[in-house]
Amino acid sequence: MNPQQIRDAEKKYLVQTYARPPFVLTRGEGVYVYDADGNKYLDVAAGIAVNALGYNEPGLVKAMQDAAAGLLHTSNLFYTEPQVVLAQALVEKSFADKVFFANTGTEAVEGALKFARKYHQERGDAQRKNFVAFRGSFHGRTMGALAATDSEKYQGPFRPLMPGVTFANFNDLDSARAAITAETAAVIIEPVQGEGGVYPTSDAFLRGLRQVCDERGALLIFDEIQCGMGRTGKLWGHEWSGVTPDVMTIAKPLAGGLPIGAILTTDAVASAVHVGEHGTTFGGGAFITAVALHVFNRVSDPAFLAHVNEMGNYLMERVSEINSPHIQEVRGRGLMIGVELDIDAGKVREQGYKHGVLLIQARDKVVRFVPPLIFQKAHVDELIEKFAQVLAEMV
């Protein structure tokens, strides 16, 4: 099909939940993607912070080829080695003792909420079934995860949602303290908010939140679906604060573009969940986990993380040099940066396509930079040149 036929068929056959640009992407190489007409785009979206290793990375391609020659699917009724090896790697390089594999970030969040309730049930404290989330949060679009997502746009059409979620103010310890009660099963927070506008938590706030949860008997869940796996310049976004959660959800970049999610948890929480109480048909399949191991080993390498830090600092420095009245604030950590504007970020994104750059937004007025973690200084310079041109053209 030619591009027009593809666009026509998309409208005819797919549920219309996305507003896509008019071009059709066909391939990628490194940090660039190409459309059906041969146009080249610098990718600063990375599939929404997924493609950590960019496109057509030789090691990732080989990992897929090798995995495809083995088992594609067995279900979780049987042992497979890749699942166990990946779980071991995740445990050895995190706070966690146990891992549960899912297919997506949203599924991981749903599972984490269930685990939290079951933990308190096992301890004879079944009244602890409620949750505290934060203003600006995004945790997914299924009914439990959506209930903890602070967005009327996303929540409104689907009420009633799961009850029992209270929203505290982000980075406000007094607000969180007031929200956490004897009925709170867990507090869930992103160490760096993504969809909410790229807002990092302060280290003092996370440390204080950990202390309040401990004092009041609530579990602490970190949602690192977007800010984890090297994105902030450390393997896990919470490492900057020096505190650890009881449960952590990860997903997006873990398998380099293939669907996977995971719940990482302490033994105390894991021991509350028994055979048959939670499950998944596809989660943790041999093919996906074999590929994910390659990605995790690359991203968790100290030299790779040092590179992300270096590029993140350079990107922050270069963005700050742009002389545009439209820029109100620049914030973020590592290669997760939000540029708040005084104009519609959607229009900036669309103008970026004309300059050969793929941008995404966070809420209405924030352009979000989440490029592949293999970005080099030359790519940062190209981005800044094109982004400055786009802003100069906006009225």
C-alpha cells in the first residue's frame, strides 16, 4: 500500500484513539527513522521513552534472532531459563528480592496495587485497601491504574473507577502526610513525572515520604515505567534520593521495543501472594525475556549510564542556551527533559515534523525530550538547532 492507502485503511479498520501525523514510518537506524517517502527524522521520542538502544542495534537484532530459534511461548505453567535469568539480573541490580513479569506498564501497576492490598490482608489488616497518588500523576489506563492517574481527560469518560484513591500535592510532604491514613495500603509515585510534565521529585521529598510510609504502615510503590532503566542517568530514578521502595513497576525500555512489564518487590510483599492469586498468559515469555536481558545488560552497564549522564547534562546546557521568549522553564534529569512553553506544545510538535524531528509533549504546554539513550553530542546539537528554528517560527 502507498501512504495514502495506509491512511485510508487505518481510518476504516482501526479504532480512532490516536491523532497521527500524515507520514508513514517504515524503518529506523540508530537515532533516526525514515518514512515511506524517504524523509529522515531525528527521533527525540524513542517510541515514548521505549527505544533506549535506538533502531537496528546489532546486539538487539542478534538477541531477537537467537531467541526466535528457541521457544516463543509456553505460558507460565512451565519453567523457562530466560525468565529466571532476567529476574535474577533485575534482583541483583535493584532493591528487590522477587520479580513478577507482565506485558505492559499498566499491567505492572495493576499488579502492584493488588499486591499491596494482599500484603495487608495477610497481615490481618484488611482495612488497608486505599491508595494515595499525586497531582499530575500518570500510571496507566486500565481501571485501577487509571484511578491513580490525575487526569480528568483520561478518567472522565470511564467513571466509576476503582474507589479509594486520594491525591496529594506533588513534592509536598505535608499534603502527603495528611493523605496517608490507617486505611492506606500504599502510596504510588513516579520519581520523575512523565506525562504530567516532566517534574522530578526532590530528594528530600522522597526521603520524607519513605519515612512517613514507614511510620504509618503503608507500602511505598515507585512507578519507574518511564523514568527507570537508565533514563535519568542512574539505573533507577529513585537512586538519586538514596531511598528504596517496597514495590517498583518497570516496563517501557526493558525489551527494547517488545512488550514487557515487571513488578519488582521485597520478599515481605512477595510472600503475601500465593499460587493462583495473580497471573498472566504471556508475561515473562522466553522470547521476550531473552531479548530483555540483552537490553538490561547494556543499559545497566556503568559506562552506559555515565554516557546518559553526560548527554543529559549537555542537553540541559544546550536547551538553556536557546534564546526564545516561548521557553518558560527547563527541568528534568538525564535524558528525560521537559521544556515548558507559553504556547501549545502540540503545534510545536507538528512544526517539528517539517524540520525532520520527532517530538512529543507532556500535557498542553510541555515538550518532552526522551530520545534514545545512545544519543551523542552531535545529535543534541542537531536537536537544538532544529528546536530553536521551530520556536522561532511560532507566533
